[in-house]
Amino acid sequence: MPLQIHLVPCLEDNYGFLIRDEVSGEVAAVDTPDGDAILTALNGLGWRLSTILNTHKHSDHIGGNEQLRRQTGAKVVGPAEVTLRTHVDQIVAGGDRIEFGETSFEVLDTGGHTLNHVSYFSDRDRVAFVGDTLFAMGCGRLFEGTAEQMWASLSRLAALPDDTRVYCAHEYTVANTCFALTVDSSPAVAMRADRIFEARVRGEATVPTTIGLERDTNPFLRAPALHPGMPPAEAFACIRAAKDAFVA
């Protein structure tokens, strides 16, 4: 594929992503949880960083920005909220497009976790970098946005092609799965849970997932089916409130 993707485990449970456009050789970091970890990965791969794509303003997503800018000269791209905490060279919002070598990313408005959160989607490569909006078997907490905003964002992601690989930013999948089993008795959820638990025992990452798999088994995307007759955003809010109160 024209886009190479390298997963970088960071901090306790974060993932950063290094992506390389094979045609141009350009390299980007999608979020920067830990500058040292990302630099180590770059050196190991022999890649030179040119761009940082931030999804939102939280420190575990922009914490390495300044170190990477100083050491590589990388340009920073991100939503307006990131400027509150660090330098941004190019501000983006939903509907914009980022040209990265021969790869074109559509910027999706995926606010809710934070107000200006964005995701980056390449239709050619069928990949989406979704930050903390959508997780494997879960979704982000509503720190700033409303349930209506988050449901609209999740619906936007759910409308992407089924085979879109979803690169979410945390390894929260076991906890998310434990919760999912309490609210969704679907056989598909139970089967996926077994695979997830087995993968984690083996030390394997559960990222990436796919849009089709999340649409079929993620309780947040399945909220209307789990609460039939309820308006979709209200059904989502019920599931989100239950997760917020859940103790594994």
C-alpha cells in the first residue's frame, strides 16, 4: 500500500502512529504522546519526520510536539484548540483536506471528547486516525461536548466504508469489552470478547480495528439497537452514562 503505518506504544496505554507515504517518502506522526518513544521509533525505522498531525489538545496527544519540532523541524497540523497549549503551523477543521505526499487526508469533525477534536481519513488507503473519539469496543468520555455532538461524530465515523482500518489512540479494549458484555448479549460481542482476551494474553495490540467490526459489536455504535424506540443520541447518552459509572 502507498501508506506505511507503524504503531508506537507510549506512556501507559497510549499509541502514537508514524505514517510514511511510500511515493514521496514523507513521514508524519499522528499525535505525540511521548517524544522520546517517537524519536526512538523514527531512528529504528530510518525515517525522517516532516509533519505532526494532532487530533486534539490533551497532553497525552501533544506532549511530544515541542521536542519533535526542535529536533526534526516538523510542521504541526491540528485543530484550533491545540493552539491553546502548543504551536500549530496549520489549523484544520472538519471538511478540510491535508495533502501528505501522494496521500490525501480528509479532516473529519469528531468533536465530543473535546470540542474541536478531529480525525484524519484516507479513502485511498481506507485508514482513519480517530484519536480519542472511537475506541475498539468503546468511545471517548465527554469532557467538553454533548451527547448529541458525540453521537454525530460517531455516526460520521460509522458511515465510513466497512473495511476502513481504525487507528485509535489507547489500548482500552479489555476494559471496554468487560463493559460491553454487561450491556449487549449479542453472540457477535461474546465471540469478539474471546478473541480480544486471548490477544491481550499473548501481548498483542487490539489496534487497528475496522469500522465494520465496530459497527457490529461496539455498544456505543449499537446504542439505538440496545435501546429501541429511544432517540439515537439519547440511547447513546444512556450507554455513555453506564460506562462512566462502570467498575470492572
